[in-house]
Amino acid sequence: MDLKLSPVSPAALARPAVAPRTVSAGAEAGFSTALSGALKSLSASQAEATQMQREVQMENPQVSLEQTMVSMQKAQIGFQAALHVRNRMVQAYTDIMNMQV
């Protein structure tokens, strides 16, 4: 979950914030693809937070403590969200397996 905040300009308000997604007939854009992309993004966020922690510990003047803390919080929130999704998926699987046919 990579959240990038940028200042809003008047030109940005004129165009739509989210471009419509187009999927070709042969492309697989299902749940597994979305889940895989989200997990890769989460992994990248955690790696970024870890790298920023190392840079702060080595007293790199280019990396501030505030940026590091925000990056760590984003990684933690993303991880908690992934855990909730996983728990819901396991619960749904358990419910389906316990259904009588």
C-alpha cells in the first residue's frame, strides 16, 4: 500500500482523479492478481521503512526522523490491513467448508 500525497494544483482538479481501468480480453484482472499486487506493494513499503530506519540510525542527513516514522506507520497499517483480509478469507473458507450440501 503505497500512499503518495502530493499538493493539489488547479490543473489536477480539472481532470479526473482516477483514470478508468481498461482490461483487454486476454488479461487476467481477477482477485488473485489484485491480492498479489497488494502484497507486493506491502512488501515494498516494509522494505522502504526498514531502509529508512537504517539510514536514520547511520545519521544520514538526507533522511529525516519524521519521514521514517511516517513510512513505518504506513507499513504497519498496511500489514494490519493484510492480516484482516487474510483472517476474513480464512473465515470465509471455513464457513464454506462447513456448509451442508
